[in-house]
Amino acid sequence: MQRWVECVPNFSEGRRQEVLEAIAGAMREVAGTHLLHMTADPDHNRAVFTIAGEKEPVMEAVLRACRVAVCEIDLRRHQGVHPRIGAVDVIPFVPGPGVRVDECVRLAEETGKRLWEELQLPVYLYGLAARTPARRRLATIRRGGFEALRAEIGQPERHPDIGEARLHPSAGATAVGVRRPLVAFNVILGTDRLEVAQEIARRVRETGGGLVGVQALGLPLASRGRVQVSLNLLDPVRTPPYRAVELIRTEAARYGVAVVESELVGLVPLRAVLASAAYYLGLEKLEPEQILEWNIAHVLGEGSTQLQWRWPDGTGNAGR
Amino acid sequence: MQRWVECVPNFSEGRRQEVLEAIAGAMREVAGTHLLHMTADPDHNRAVFTIAGEKEPVMEAVLRACRVAVCEIDLRRHQGVHPRIGAVDVIPFVPGPGVRVDECVRLAEETGKRLWEELQLPVYLYGLAARTPARRRLATIRRGGFEALRAEIGQPERHPDIGEARLHPSAGATAVGVRRPLVAFNVILGTDRLEVAQEIARRVRETGGGLVGVQALGLPLASRGRVQVSLNLLDPVRTPPYRAVELIRTEAARYGVAVVESELVGLVPLRAVLASAAYYLGLEKLEPEQILEWNIAHVLGEGSTQLQWRWPDGTGNAGR
């Protein structure tokens, strides 16, 4: 059985195609890794890559991509609506088949150490790699973005976990963590009123009394003359996309605003999609075993270990 | 690369668990086949099995199951709301990876020949195996069910394609065919008025001016005090389940009747589910490549030929 990790580095560049290609090219150089997907957004000015493979090659590929990003991206001149603290804003590792969380935590720490030593990026460890409960949430680390962190990094509670308390002058800092598969998901509203998106986001997210495991921000989309609710569903099998979309629709109705469309960022676990389809079609449930191709792949045996993608606790894809 | 066919035999038994187990047991005896799924419905008094494997073993397994069904099921005493002409009502073969339609047609003919010779079941060839355009549609062959066919089998236009023009006294006749993957799908309405389900079915199906490739019947569900629209979506990627469900909802609103729930019969192609999830979530599209596990399985190579499940014309899963 192959032992895989997934890594989903986020870079603060979503406009210059040549930079995105250079970042992708750097990752593709490393044998034993597979660049699975890329999403870039010009309003966010941000790109999300998904790469998978064995632990060491994936780390190596991501570090090479970071080297490109540090050269090419200058946070002092960066404009984008998504919160960010660095050119390489966040590097989450996701344990795949046969890989334990603690192995990924060690991989995150090794990656952080090399980011500091080789690129002078101070590193914050978050999620399952956090050293203190306060650092578990990425939003806490990223509060106020590059500009606030530059002013506050000398304060003890904002000191990085790896490296010294000074930002890289142009590339800022990086958050490196371990997490389960999540769904990153934007819901676009039929209005240009930012306060509507912000108010809806506040009510839908866990910290505002909304859905458990849901993070949400209201953001403007200047290029489209609209606003969006940008969401992370941290446990997308327990809280599938449909529940967030319908709750946003409910809150948006207060303003007479419609949900116009939505878009996925990166890849989505199958069970999160099936749960959403089941809800709308009126099926009591819809399991991977009811999907023709999945079922065939399972009985074939080939690829089935990969398709299972179970967590070490044996509770399924996203920690159900 | 392995060469697989799928076969989805429908038996006119959905109540007696011991008979269903005997049928399943007969199929499991044959090495090289995989019994993937079974759905039984007491109101339909019908069960749908999904079996896959190489051509010859699948045919052998299905024939053994037919032998059990012919012994155990007596159409003269059979009660069930689903149309049927035989104990083994219909045997569709579906070409899988590496198998051509014409190979499946030969397999259907060979199966039909053995059903007649070994079990004295007259056989109608339908779908892509039909010898005349009139026999393409299963509904034409099955018109009036066992009782009508018993009275009419002597008429030239109802003569079987294989065997003599006389029904098996207790087990009737069998339709054997070749088709693409379809979605069989029941939508249950919040009423017990059969005429409402029948009227909605008539408007939703292709022959009534409804959706292309959709077959629909209104059926009573005595065990639940409701009625249902029972659907086949013959090209479920082009006409995904969401479109049928929403059209049924629209027609049901004329009667003040709600869609209560729905249920899948057998397995469903992934792309049909993804198209439905995309519609409701507001995604412009949702492709298998955006599904984490699918993407991983693809780049791994293992299992990818199975997951592709493409048609010989190279246009994708369900003939898009």
C-alpha cells in the first residue's frame, strides 16, 4: 500500500499567469509527486494548489514552490481581498492512506524549519500541528494580515513558532499546519453590498452561532461587481455544502438578495458531494457504494485503498 | 486492462427474503464475478441485482440465478405493481471498460439462446440488442405484462426473438438486452391518489412531451399509503436526476402535492450525481476531476481504467 499525503499550499498570487506557472513548474520538477489541481482567483489575488505523493517528495516540491513565491511575490505591494500574512500564506498537510496525523505533524515542523533556515520565513504552526490551543485556528494567526503582523510580531503572543520575531521583508510569514480534508467554497450573492456578505458570513460561521466547523468571511469581488461569502467547511461530511448554501440563502432572503452561484476552491471529498445530492434529490442517503464506478473500483481491489482514504481512527473520510 | 461487463437482472420477487438469498447465492457461486448491489421492493414485488465481471462468468452466474427464479417464482400468482412478463423479467448487459457494444449483443443473444434451451423461457431482445426498431423499447415488449403476453404471444408482432411462441407456464418470458448505464429512480408523492402519479409520469416522460430519454410510470405503494413516479433515466449524464425531480415537483404543484422522498434502484453513475449536486449548489460544473478521491485514484494509475468507464465512442460514461 502506498503512503500518501496531500498538501494544499496557498500562494498570494492570483493574477500573474507566469508566476503561477513558475510555481507549478517548480513542484512538477520533483519526482514522486502529483500536482492534482490549481484554483486561482484575481479578486482574492491568491492561488490554491493541491499536490499529493509520499511525504518527503511532497515537502521538497512545496519548498521549491515557496522559493519561487518568495522571489516573485511582494506583500508590500500585494492587493487582494483574502486575508494573508505571506507570499506563501498557508501550507496545510493532509494525511492520506496509511499516514498518521503525527507523521504529518513532524512533516509540518520539518517544513517550517526549512522555510526559516532556507528562506527566512518565520513560521506559525496551526491546526493539528499547533503547539498551543490558541494557534489551532488559522484566523487567529492571520488576524489583521501582513500589515498587522508586521506591527505586532514583537509581542509575545504573536511570536512565531519557528524562526525569529521578524517578518521576511517582502514575503512576510507562513502558517504551516495539519488538517483533515476540508471544502473551500465561495457563494456569490446578487448584490455589491459588502456589509450584506459580511453580516451573512458572521451568522453562518461557528463563531457567530452558525454551523459547527464552518469558517466564513464576506468579501468584495470587484471584478464582478458582486460580493461573496467565502467558506471553509472543516468537517464537510458532517456539515456538507448544501447546509451552508441553504443557510446562506435563508439569511440572504432578509436582504432580498439571491444566491447567484458558487464555486469550489480545490478538491472536494466525495462524501460531501453525495450528502448534498442526497438532500436535494430527497434520498434518505447516498453512499459511495451506490456509485457505479466506485463500487466497481472497490471490488476490483485496484485503487481501493486510495479510494477509501480513511482516517487513522477508522471513522471515514473527514472524521465522521 | 481488465475487460468487464455489468449485468442488472430484474427478478419478479421483492418479498420473500429466502428466495432473494437463493438467487444471490447462485450468482456468488461463479468465480470471476462480483455481486455489487441488490435492491428489493415489496410493492413492486421485484428485485434488481447488479453483477459485474468478465463476460462469460457473468452470463453463467445470471443463468444460474435464472434457474433458481424459474423454480421459485410463479407469475400466475405474482402480485406487484411493476410491469413484468416473467419470473426473470429483464436482463440488461452494460458494456464496461474494454468491452464493445457488439460483444455485449453477442452475449445477450447467447444468454437468450441458453434461457430458451435450458429453461424454456422465450426471449425478447431489446435495447441495443434489438433485432427490429420496434423492439428497442422495453415498454413495447412488456405491454400488458404477463397476462396480455400470454394471450397475444401467438400474434406475429409479439413472437419472441428466441424460442417458440409459448410462455413458460409459471415463469413467463424474459427480455434480454444491451444498454448504457441508466439511473432507475423512484419519486414518492405525498398523496395516495394513483391518478396524480400517473398524470405526472405521463407529462414527465419522453413519450408524453417530457424529458428526452426518460421513462416514467405512476405506481401505487400500498405498503406506504402513497404513490410514486417510477423513472428510468436512459442518459443520466445528459438528463441528470435533478431535472426529473424538479419537473415532477413542478407538475405535482398543480395538485397541491409534495415530493416526499426518492430512492435509487441499483447503482448510479458518478457524473449523474455530480451534475445534480452542481445544479443545486449553484456550481457552474462539477467534474470527477474535482473529487479528491477520484483525482488521487487517477494519478495513481491503479484503478483508473475502471474509474473511467468510457464508451467505445470516447464520449464518456453515459454517451454524452
